[in-house]
Amino acid sequence: MAKSKKPSVFDPECSARDALELIASKWAILILTALADGPMRNGALLRKVGGVSQKMLTQTLRDLECNGLVARKTLQSVPPHVEYRLTPLGKSLGAALGGLDRWAERNFPRLDAARAQHLARRGSGARRGGRSQSTPTEACSRQHIALME
Amino acid sequence: MAKSKKPSVFDPECSARDALELIASKWAILILTALADGPMRNGALLRKVGGVSQKMLTQTLRDLECNGLVARKTLQSVPPHVEYRLTPLGKSLGAALGGLDRWAERNFPRLDAARAQHLARRGSGARRGGRSQSTPTEACSRQHIALME
């Protein structure tokens, strides 16, 4: 486990890459950001993180718990409830993740504009306007497939 | 495209979610971080971003270019070469991504320790030591499958 080399996320053999992989997922980022405001129960997380399935929420919470970022606590209520909270390690990620969320919320119109321009320039994607031409990666991939056909 | 609601990454219908999705991938994060040091050609990126396949590198570069984060430039050399560089929009992501990379490189031993402890407590995963018990999500998922069997 101990490495003589300096830890680097660019090295696929380094555990730092694994750590990056764990947190570089939209569900992990959204769940950790949601929990930054305080402990939450499963149902509240399901409502807050729009679009997440119960299966994906459970799996992501399990991975985050297993790696020490989230703690699971059973409340002694009737019926007993489970709540999730950030551990100190999970909290230490807060600033970095918040930075990504804020960047996305501030800059998405620039990405949308760049994508529309790019697709129009390549003579594709202009058939459907605005966001309805689906997500950034879908639109670009579809265009690529169209060009190859 | 214009929304009356405040943009939120928690809203699956908001373009801010799409923007987060584009950048919340280990390959996008690693490629954008690599390019933060200056323009690079395909071969140099392939060597720098350990473990990436040519196919995944090409696809990710295309998505980042299509969304205005990376610019592709053909150099008038013999033979002609292509280099990739960050756009000003791509550069604006730098601080947030650098924060994630540094967090991973600084904290992976804590994740490794938490995971080993968690798996040992559940009576699984202690069969194989250290990092050889594979990545954070694999180890946790394998444990979960073992518990269900």
C-alpha cells in the first residue's frame, strides 16, 4: 500500500487514483453536497438528489460509508430510522465539491452556447433547439456517430 | 433553455446538472488537469493520463471540445500535428478540479484505512491485504454481494 513514488492521481496504480474515482461521480458529488447541510434520511436524500434511483442511492451511500466519508446511524425512534451524515473526512471534501457545483451552476449557459455553436458549425444538432438536444455528452456523441455514417 | 428557477445541480432538468455530469468523470478531470500545465498533443496526453485508452481519450476530448472547455489546434508542421489546450472556460475550472486532485492525493490513506476497517468489521475483505483488494467501489460492492449470497 505504501508507495515510494509521490502519490499522483495520474498513476493508475496509486490509491490516490482510486480515491478520485470514488468521488468523481455525479451521484457521489450530489449526495456529499446534500449532506453538507446536515444529516439526512434516505427519503429526504431521494427527494433532494433529483433523478437518483433508490438502487443507485443505496449503492453510492454504501461506497461512501465503506470508504469513511459518510456515517450511517440508526436512530432509536419508533419505528427506528436510519440517517446519514458526513464524517470529518467527508466534510473535508466539502470545499472542493462545492466549487465544482458552483462552477456548473454559474457556467452551464456558456457550455450550452459552445455546444450549440459547435454542433451548428458541424452542420448537425441544429434540427433541435436548446437543451432538448439532450446532454452535453449525448449531443456530441450523436453528432460523431452521424458523421461516421 | 432559460429557466425561471434558480439553476441547481440537484435538478435533473437543469442544464447545470448536465454541466456537472460532463466534468464529474475521472477522465475529464484528469485530462483537464493535465492540460492546465499547457497545450499537449495526443501522445503526450496518453502517456500522462495513466490507464486511459485511446478510444476513451478521443471521446472525452471530443466531448470537452464540443462543450467549449478544450480547443483543438492543427499545427502547420510536417507532418501536421494536432494539439489540445484549455479554453478560458476550461481554465476557469482549474481551481475546482485541482482541489479534488489534491484532496485525493492527500487523503487516500484515510480512505484505505477506513475501507480496511469497514471490511474487517463486516468479516470480509481481510483475506487480501492493502490495495490489492482492488478499488474502493469494487471492494465495497464485492462485500455487499458476498453478504447477499
